[in-house]
Amino acid sequence: MKFSSSFFPTQKEVPVDATIPSHILMLRAGLIRPLAAGIYSHLPIGQRVMLKVMQIIREEMNAIGGQELFLPALNPLELWQETGRVDDFGDIMFHVKNRPMVLAPTHEEVICSIAKNFLRSYRDMPQIWYQIQTKFRNEPRPRSGVLRGRQFVMKDAYSMDTSWEGLDESYDKHAEAYKKIFARCGLKFFIVGASSGAMGGSGSQEFMVESPSGEDTCAVCSNCGYAANVEVAESNIPPLPRSDNNPELEDIHTPNVRTIDELVEFLNVPAEKLAKSLVYMQNNETPILVLMVGNDVLNETKLASALGGNIRPMHPDEIEPLTGAHSGSLGPVGLKNFKIIADNRLKDANGLVSGANKDDYHIGNIDIKRDVNLDGYYDLREVKEGEACVECGNQLRVVNAIEIGHIFKLGTKYAEDLKAYFLNEKGDEQPIIMGSYGIGVERIIASYIEQNHDENGIIWNKTIAPFHIHLIGLNMKNEMVREASENVYQLLIDNGYEVIFDDRDDVSAGVKFKDADLLGMPLHIIAGEKNLRDGNVETKVRGTGERSVVAIEDILNKIEKLDY
Ligand code: ATP
Ligand code: MG
């Protein structure tokens, strides 16, 4: 492809709205252009990468027996009402104004509606169906470029099985395919156990790329490889010790003391002796009080998984009428009409201090067993950096990460809601057992750039690079340079290389070099007057900066041997 006649709109300036490297570089290198918040056009250079990534995905999905199909993005609202997911998605789902239609954020419903008409016997399964298609989600704050778009391309796959063992097999196949896909794309990734959230189902894992730009937080162990989203991660942290000395409750006057830190200071006791009380509402009707140790952080996803239903923090104006006090003075002792739960670390603990449900008062010597009408203990705390790994005891790191793929064992929820039943070997009706498996195509690309760039631009690998080679003709007004570089271009193309040829005659060498580094093709070949006079060109490996001067007649040989 010749630069002079192509649409490669590179730009020097850092775009104003972009803050993370992949977003900045995708804009500057002309891969994408924004149309509106969270909505991007893929320009020719970007589309080439999209197509390469999609091809890798196709090959690996086909290799596990996946069959590609293509489903409509425009769906009848009614279909989504049958599974109750219009409410689950809420504002995330785009609704069409002049018809009862929605833009699909995912495709379990459509798949199930097809499956139920055709997978009627156990003999019709297992099946794996997948598509690479556009999804629509009204993400509240799309600010990380294509990492979180309102319109984005997803590879979504669905497995239909007749038994739970069959589901396990389909799930494992996808896990293996995903590892191959991400490895082939050149991503360094790890796999975490995830919360299944609103999707329901029995098992789920996320494929993660460590990056400061990631919106997920994961605990990872560099020693044994344990990794989990903080929404489910655990650490080896001992419960509080129970003391034999168990005095009676005492009221403590604590004027203007609200936070755990203030209480530590005021009472001069360690934070571990304090039970922090947090208040939530379940399904807008059941008040919940959650007890946590001192400064432990409650993870709201863990809370939602523990309790089920819709969980939200209690509004400030709801607290006083229900408890008799304001936040900062709340506690579990004598609290009526609340469901009270505690983090596992507080198991049977005593000698605790918590709020008295009376402003400016706390209660001391609380024994959870004796004094609290508890509904149960759950793992609710968020793992902190440096805590011991549950598997090996090594220190955990807590890192930001980008979710690039997600595999779910859905089970029978969708089949039951949409009445997708088949006849099993005994002739009995049984719901189809489903799995669903997603990969964000743009997220692969943005994550790759997050992991592979320097201050000058992107550093592509051979596999997903828009072009393999960036050929730079230095002074194209010079007849000899023009002719020689045209010849090299033709030679490379004839030998199967994808080449971008900077044949512009109206920009300086400096601009060409800057563009080449920004665009980031893995191998650069520079054709300049000085070298050409001796029949040579210069090669530069973008990743390492390694340069060499090569005879044109040797160039094919040399490229074969170069590690780029
Ligand atoms: P997130 O938690 O980041 O919002 P999700 O868990 O809702 O993502 P899934 O429903 O599991 O996403 O979708 C499967 C895959 O689609 C994700 O692993 C991710 O790679 C991609 N994806 C999801 N939402 C977006 C988005 N808004 N923009 C780009 N890719 C996305
Ligand atoms: Mg997900």
C-alpha cells in the first residue's frame, strides 16, 4: 500500500480527551476516529488489525468445532422480557423509540430462541455456535477509547449440551481456545475465577491483561499463579482471636467520633477491635447491616453474591428513621428489623467496639455470639496488597487489569425461561444446558497496545500488525531512490509480504521516521540515496531498534532470518 495514495491520517498532537496509551495511540496512528462518546469508526489501518484478530479467533473457534453464524442486533423487546433481562440490564440496554425493539447487548436470548426449535433430541447436541458481531451497551462513562465502547465487536459463542459433564467439556474447550487466541495475538494474560453476577450459572472465568488502564482489580500471586478478581479473591488472613475474658457490654461516650480512624485514636485501641457497621437495602425493602473488621473494605459484589437480589447502599435519609442514629454511630446490638451479617474474619469474635445506634455513643465488649442476632458469616472483605496467598502463602499483588474474555457455565436459566427443552435418552423432557463465551475484539487490540508501545508509538508483532513491513523511500524526488525503492516494494509484495510504502515526496525524512515509529510495523526498511549507491538498504526492527545495512539482492534472505 502506498502512503501517498492511502488514507493513513496520523497526527502528532495528543488528542484532548484521551488519557490512556492505547486510546492516544489508536487516535494518533489513525486506527480509529470518534463519532460520539463511546462510538468509533475503524479506519483502514485499524480495520486491518480487526480483521487479523477476527481471523485468529475464527480459526481457533472452528478448531473446537464452533460453527459461525450471524445474528441480528435489532431484537424484539418481548424476547428479552421473557428472560427478565430488560430489567437486569436496565439503562445499559438501548431501546428503539418507534418500535418495541432493543439493540442487543449480548445474544443468549436469540440463540436460545433458535435452539429451542431445532435441538429437540439429545442426538442434536452438543453444539457450539459463535458469531463475530456488533454489540450495543449504553455504558455510563465511556472514557477509555475502544476498551469500553457503546458499540463494540464481540465474538460470542454459545454451547448447548445435554448433561452437566457435557457443559464442562464445552467450557474446557473454550478455555483452551481462548488461551490459544490470546497467545497468538501476543498478549500476556492471566485467568481469574470471576463472579457470575447477573448472568447466573455455576462457573465463570475471566481472561485478564494486567494494565494500569484496566478497570478491574485482581489479586495475583507471582509465586504460584493464583489469580482472582477482587470480587471473589480471598487471602489467608486469620480470624480475630476470641478472648476468654468476656466482660459485660458497656456504653462509651464518643462525641464527634465518626470514622474508624477517629475511634482508634479516641479509644486508643487497634482497628482490629472495632466492628464497622455498614447499611444496605436489599430489593429496596430489607434493611441490611454488614459488620466488617476495622478498616477492612467491603466488596459490594461479594455482598451482592452473598445475599442475592438487588443490593444498594442505604440512602442517608433512610438511616436515622430505621436505626435511631446517623452513620458513624451504627451498630448490631439491639438493632431491630435488620438482617445482620458479618465478614468471616469476625467469626465468634468478642471484645469488639461498635456503634450504639445513638448519636455520639459506641458500645464496648461486644461478643458477636452473645450480643448479636446474626444471620450469618460470609466472605465480604476485599483482599489487600501484601496479604498472604490462599494457595501458597506468598504475598499477593493487587493489580489493575482489563477483561478481554469471559467464559460462563450458564446452566439451564435461559432454556427454562424460553422453554428450550429436548427429549433425553429416556424420552423425558429436559432443558438444554448452556454455556456462553465472549471476547472483545477491540479490547484485544487496545490491550495489546497497552502492553506493547513506547514513547514513540505502537510496537506491533508480525501476527496482528496492519502490515509486516514499513518501507521508507527517503528522498523520493531523487530518480535513483524512487526507482530503487519501487523495485524493493515490488519485490517484497511479490514475495507475500504486506508492505506499507512511504513514497511521499512532500514530507521530510524526519516526518517519515516519526510516522513509521508511531504506526509501529515490526520491520522498517529504509531506502536512502547513500546506501542505495552501494546497492544497499537499511533495516530496523521496531521493537528492539536493531539496525543493519543489507544488500538489496540479499534482502529476502535477511528478512527471513531477522527476529522481528
Ligand atoms: P465489563 O465488566 O468490562 O463491563 P462485561 O463483563 O460486562 O465487561 P461480558 O458481558 O462478559 O462483558 O462481555 C464479553 C466480553 O466483551 C468482555 O470480556 C470484553 O472483552 C468485551 N466487552 C464487554 N463490554 C465491552 C465494551 N463496552 N466495549 C468493548 N468491549 C467490551
Ligand atoms: Mg464479563
